Amino acid sequence: MKIRLLISAWCIACCALLVVARQTLAADTGSSAIEQAVKAAYLYKFLGYVQWPPGAFVKPDAPFVIGVAGSDEMLAAISDLAGHHQVRGRPITVRRVAAGSALDGVHLLYVDEQGYAQADQLLKQAGRKPILTVTDGGDGGIIRFVLDDGRVRFSIALGLARRQSLVLSSRLLSVAASVDEGAAK
Amino acid sequence: MTTPLRARAVPRLSRSPGRAPAARRAILLAGFCLTGKLALAAVPPDYADLSLEELANIRVTSVSRKAESLADAPASVYVITAEDIRRSGATTLPEALRLAPNLQVARVDARNYAITARGFNNPFENKLQVLIDGRTVYSPLFSGVFWDAQDVVLQDIDRIEVVSGAGGTLWGANAVNGVINIITKPAGATQGALAAGTVGEHENDEAVRYGGKLDGNGHFRIYGKHAEHDDTRREGSGALDFDGWHRDQAGFRADWGGGNDMLTLQGDAYEGRLRQPGTSDIRIAGANLLGRLGRTLGPDRVLRAQAYFDHTERDQPGAYVEHLDTVDVEAQEALRVAGRHSIVWGGGYRLAQDRVRNDVNFAFLPGSTDLHWIDVFAQDEIALHKRWKLTVGLRAENNSYTGTEYMPSFRLAWKPDDKRLAWASASRAVRAPSRIDRDLYAPTNPAIVNGVPQYFLAGGPDFVSEVVKDYEIGYRAQPLPALSYSVTAFYDVYDSLRTLEANPDGPGLVFLNNGDGEGHGIEMWGNWQAARGWRLSAGLVAQHLQVQTRPGTVNAASGTSIASNDPSHYWMLRSLYDIDERRQLDLTLRRAGALAMPVVPAYTSLDMRFGWKLSPRLELSLIGRNLWDSRHVEFGQPLARAEFERSILLQAVWRL
């Protein structure tokens, strides 16, 4: 009897805790500088593990272009990193994009789905091009950042990648928190 | 308290050899823990130099301040990673623990293990603190762990942190010789479906897990698992040992949040049957539920609170029936004060309601008792200088038997550069009495002569805590980007060890604390990324432990009490080789030195795994165990002990 009481009390306490936590969690969406720096580093690393179709680059040494639809801080973090690094001999350039922007020449598109109101429209635009879409706080991209136990991990929608003629390396898949076929066939 | 050591305290080598400036990398390798600190210190490290795996391990919010301190504060810590476990072919928790070079793991039979660090090994080993996701699993009945009742889905383990040496300040009573901290992945990292199964001639296990999303940035997983093992055979005669078992377990975990707040709720329930000779099966069952809340109040302040309820049952015919209910609540705060002090402090309370129904041979008296533990601790990590760090901590823990025990520690670290760390420590830890030390009587119903019960064993009314003073020095370095190692030398002084002696106040024998001991040794391990896709690692422990009874006293229980039966050395070598992107060949060679009493010959064992990724979703592994010789024994009395044969297992892991 005592045990049953204890268990019931415990369950009630947990539920109460959940309710309180849910309310406080809802108010908190800020991300730290360190989180942005880690995400920026991921974007840079992703470039090395994805194959774009022939024709995605105009010249053999043409730069990788990262399009960013997110906060100024995130844009700064990515630009900062891009300025000091190359991938496979190509420099990296970063530019801010918005829904309706011409996405020609963009290889990787980072969209903060929570912070950018027209994220859906932008992703739809990118969906017809060989652009690696990476999204934050939503599930529209080929790669989606997820925060787990305080760590930034990512999941992959393989079907979307295929539809956009991108080949993701098996190493990238093996590090992903999850890999699913994604919406498209 | 739980604790993700955010860190591989040992400089780990990167799996992708390469271009990274070693210094940068070493910062993170020497402890991902540092990320929290770096954030505080506003030093932007160049994350672009890290591998994908390393990025995935960086804490972007620092919740477990204490753990960071522990990892950064120098100690002999080895972290078994999920990858290590996957490639070892281990199918049970104790087998996975063999991967830690600083643990002695001896298999006793199909379900019992003797596991310790720094000696005193036997199946009733009682000087380790063991936690699964922050839940203490050593039994207050005997201070040891019923390894036959502990399980998790091995694919869901994030890492196992193994600390050898006294860890009482942060981990509480019982962390005398070490701490084993088993940490499962957050639910967000186990999304989708997984089905895993292993089948061998004498054992099999099956697990299914499904993970999905919850409202409010949350994730969950649920799992079910079944595992079973046949009886082993006895050395010599080859007779069945009646030690087979089967166990069913199910559970869940849900995590919410990110950013500054995190909430975890998890629970498990299990039921199992364990065979033992001469009686019907031992029945085990249990369930637990745990909630944990982490909140970052600013760059310099993190709070964490945890509570759990744990119920276990063990119905062991011919011995006892135990029902144990444990409630545990704890909270801690980590803060930075005046720039150079990183303080963690907190406290907790645990209540264990132990209900034992005794059999005739021996009895825990009183059968039912409530045990309480109340603790407060504080630790300050002081940056004395850019290269010097002093960590001072103290825990005061009150237990039902001996009152308040103090567990202080002092650690000094010198970090000449990002690739090297030298440290020294002095700490004190205690093993507070458990029920077996105080309440064990035999027989249950003794003859009574002149009103005095004639017990053969009359408890240990005067038994007090066993104490260790642990002195260590350590060094770890990463001289090359692809090479890292760690060396720790220790000197441990034990006093008040348990002895069994003539009862000064009546008939029979009682437990007293007339044993003293001294241990010293060296623990070392290293990692070498010999080539892309080929990693070699090695570990070695050489040790000497000497125990004696105090002058004028006689220990009547030489076999089970202070006696230690430990190898003078044990080592292992591992090779993890990627044949190509889909196939892997992994070898583990282990050697354990001979044991003296009872005599167990030294043995060598070779485990092999051939892994084949048929697709990104399906991986098959062919596992060979104990390939070195046809059979060997690891622990126990000659001819009465189980022997372990060469065996082949096939494992499939399917992810959807």
C-alpha cells in the first residue's frame, strides 16, 4: 500500500514539474554564442561531406556560397569562420538571403525556421535547386539541427537530398542523430 | 549526483587525423568540459578544426558544472564511448565495462561478476559507486551491485565514465575505489525505430526501441528488451552450473528543452528469473522513475535538480526476499565567483525502505528498516594562475549507522600548455556500513541458552565505516595529433576494513573493523590513430595490495572479508580497423594476471568482431569471444567455478 502511495505521489509530482517546466521552457528560445559558433562550424564541415552535381560550380576554383536567413549574430559567426577557411581548395563566401532572393549560385542555405517568418517560402524556392538546405528549429531542411542534452546534433532527410541531386557521404550519415527518407521520393 | 563528465578527461584522439592545429584540438580533447569554461571566458575556439563527432559532443549549454569540474579537475578517468561499445560486441553491461582499462572485471558465472578498481575484487565487491543516468544502483544490503539485475539497451548508451580512485567528495559514500557512471543518450539522439538482436549458442538478446517528437521541443523514446543466457558449465566436470537467467525490461525517456532549460523524465521496469543450484529460480523485479531539471540562470550560474523513485524485488529462495524502495532527491548549483572561483555545491537526501523476509540460514535483523542519507557538499576550483588550478572540496554525509562522515579532497593541476596536464591529489572517502555489516545474523533462529541467543554470526553492532586515503599523481599528454596517453600512479591507505572476529560480548562471531591495508600501483592507457580508419589502443594496470589484521586480532572470514584476490597486473590491446566504409574488423586482446586465493591461473582472451554495414540502416556483426583458448576460468574456487568457452555470436542492428 505504501509503495502504491509513494508511486502515485511521485507521478503527481512529476506531472506538476512537467507543467511548470513546459511553461518556463516556452519562454526560453535564446541560443548562446557558443551554440552559434558550433552551428557555424557544422555548416563549414558539411561542405566537405556533400557532393554537388556537376555544374554547381562555374569554375574549378569557384567559391562555395552559403546563404543565410537568420539572425545577425549567426550571419556574423558564419562569415567569421568562412573568412579563415577553405574547403577542397575553394574559398567560402557568405551572403544574406531572403524569400524571393535569387538563389542562383548558393550551395548551402541556412534557414532559422523559428527566427525567419518566410522560411517555408524560401525552402520551397531552394527545393528545386541543388542546394543543401540546413534548418534550425524546424523540419524543412535536408539537414536539421537538433539540440540534445545541451549538444548540437543533426538529423538528415535523405529523400530530400536525393530530390535535390545531392550526394551525402556515409560518414555524414553515420554521425547524424537520425537519418530518415524525408518527404520526397 | 549525476553527472555527465562533459569530458573525455583523457586527451582523446581525434578519429579524423588531420589538419587541425593540435593545440586547438587538445583543448577540446583534454576535456570537452572546457567548452563551458571557454564560454565563460569568452575565448572563441576554432570549432572548424574539430571533426563532426567532436562537434556533436560539445556542450553548448553547460548544465553540469560539477561534472566539468571533475573532468577538468584531474582524476584517473576513462570514458567508454558508444562507438567503443558498438565495436566491442559486448551484449551486457558488465561485458561493456571490460573496455575501461582501469577496471578489473572478472566473470564469476553466467550472471555474476566481480568488478572493481584498485583491488578488493570479489562478487560482493563493495567499494564502488555505480550510477545509471544519475540513479544509484549499488545495494544498501551489501554496498555492492547486483549486476544480474542491471540492464540498458546498449545501443542507447551515450558513454560510460569510469573514475578510479576515491571520489567521495563529489559522489558520496561508497566511491572508495571508483565510480562507474552509465549515461544513456538523450531521447533526441535516439529518434526513429531500432531493432537489435544477438544470437549465440548459449545466449540471445533482442531489443526494440522507438523514438519520436513531443510538443514543446521535446523528444521521447520507448524500448523493450529481452535477454537470456543458458547455464554455464563447471570447470573439470563440465556439469551444468545452474546459473542461467532471463530478463525482460521496458522503459522510456523523454527530454524537453535546449537553450537554457532542460527537463528529463525517464523510467524502466524489469522482471527476470535467475537460476541457482538446489532451489527454484530467483525472481527479480523492479521499476524506477526519475526526473531531472537543469536551468541556466546566466553565464555564471547553473542549477540542477533531480529526484527519483526506485523499487526493487529480489526473491532468492533459501536466502531472503528483499523489497527495497528508494526515494532520492538532490540539487546542486554551479557558479562562478570573482572570476577565478568555480564553485559547485549542493545537497541531497535519500531514503531506502528495506523490507527483508528472512529464510532459516541467515537473517537481516531487523528484517525491515529505513535507512537515511543526507549530504551536503561544496567544491571550489580556484584558478591560481593561468597554468595552475587548485580544487578543494568537502562532503559531509550523514548515514543511519555511523552519523556524519567527512570526505574532503584536494587536487592541484598544472597545465603547461594545451597538450599536457600534470596533476596530484589527496582525498579521503568512506564506505559507510551496509546492512550486511551491521544486521546480518546466522542462523535465523538460534538456540537460546540462559536467555542468550547462540548466534554463530551475531551482526556487527560496532561496525563503523571503512576509510581510504587516496594519493594520486597523474600526467596526460597528446604529443602528436594522433597519439594521446594517460598515466596515473596511486598510493592508497585503507583503515578499518571489515574483519570477522570472536564476539567480545557473547557467543559467535561479529563484524569489526580490524583490517588495514595499503595499495599502490599504476594505471595507464593510450590511443593511437595509426592511420585513417585504424585506431589502436592499449591499457595496463599494475598494482599491489596488501591487507592485514591488526595485532591481537584474528579474521575468521579470510575468504570473503578483507582478503583481496586481485591480479598484480592486467592489460589489454584493441585494434579498430575500417576495412572500407562498410566493413570493420575489430580485435581486443586482454590478459589478466593470476589470482592467489583462491587460485585462478592467468588467462588471455581474444575477442573479435567483423562488422558489415549492409546498408545505412542495417549492420551485421559476427562476434567471436574468448578465441584465444578453448576455455578459461576467471574467478572462484577450483572445480566449483564456471568456465567460459570460445563462442560465436551473430548480431544485427536495424535502424529505421
